[in-house]
Amino acid sequence: MSAIFISGVTSGLGQATAQLFIQNGWKVIGTGRRAERLESLRSELGENFLGLCFDIRDKAAVDAAIASIPEGFSQIAVLMNNAGLFVGTQPVQTASMDDWETMVQTNILGLLYCTRALLPGMLERGKGHVINIGSVTGTRACRTGNVYGASKAFVRHFSDNMRADLLGSPVRVTCIEPGRTRTEFSLVHSGGDVEASERDYLGGEPLLAEDIANTVWWVVNCPQRMNVSKIEVMPTCQADAGTMFAKR
């Protein structure tokens, strides 16, 4: 039975994807820092779910956790680099360096640690698919998106470079770039301010985590000859609104 490895499985896109793949007969290895949520998922999803509790920013912890995966879950066919966050609401000139480092360590280094640890096994087995969760902010400037947007631009370009390096192998690489999606993402961005996070969704209908999970499922189940290199998924109520101008 094939397995999917999902970083950041305890909420949002990761959780919805885990649920969908379990429903369709896959095994799921999910990572997170919240042990109680991992245990709750195990109770919900059953014996085909394996939770690994560690901080993705810690390379030694990543390597140790992946080395501990039992034989029954070792046939990892898909890596979903999903763990990521957008912290801080300040412009570049007043933003917190701690927030910047947290985003770089999570959105970039965590993705690299998991990819480097799992990719060799995919190549040895002659089968694999790396799905990196990017963002529409990776191709567009936005106020206070400074390091977050830059980190997602890294995800997009790293995905392209991975495909170049893996050319001739059976391993596929996809970058999925969601627009506004209703998850805990906005709550983290607002520093836990529920009212502020809800304002992000006022006046429109954002995507749901299930929408992106369904996108992951479709991409994975495309014919082996077909690699969806990148796909941008916007809610119907979101579109580019042109260049901004500062008013005096």
C-alpha cells in the first residue's frame, strides 16, 4: 500500500489531505508539533495513520523521525511539503527579525530537510511525487508579505529546479499555489487575534482546505506520463487588482 508523507498535518490543508487519502485506501505519515492533535488524528483516521511529533525546523529531529518510520509505512510514494506559516503583520522596516527567521526556518529549511531525507528512497524505488505547497504571494508583491512572499517564491523556483535535476527519473514535482483559503493560517498570521483573522474572509467566499486536498489528489492521480508542474488555485472572489499607487 502506498504512503503519503505530509508535513504540518494537524490542521488546514495537511489535515484535509490526510483525511482524503486515508478514505481512498492510502497510508499517511503526518508530522506536527502538537502531540494531542496527532493523537486525535490517529483516533479519527485509524491504523493507516502514523503521527510523528517533531519540529520541522530541527534537521536532526527530521532525520531521526524519518529513520524511525516502520516498514509498514516505508513505501512513501508522495511527499507533501505543506508545513509553513505567515507570522507578523509589520512592513519590512519595522518587522520582527524573529518572525523572519521563523518563516525562513519553517517555509524553506523545513521543506529542504524533508525533501533531502525522502527523495533518495523515491529514486531507489523508481516511484515518487514531491508536492510543494506554495502561494499566490510567491509571484505577487503584497503589503507586509515581505519574507513570507519571498519564501514562497523560493518554493516555486526550487520546485522548478528540482524538476530539472530529476529529469529522466520517474519522480514528479508539483508546486500548488493557493489563493485565500479558510484555515488556521490567518489566525497564526494575526498572532491569535480571532477577530482580525475573520476580517480576512469578510465579503467573499474563500477556498476551503478540502479544495486544495482535492487538487493534491488529482495531481497525484494524473497519468505517470503527466507532470502538473505548477497550479494556481484562486477562490472565485479573488483576482489581481492592478498596481497600487501611494496617495499624498
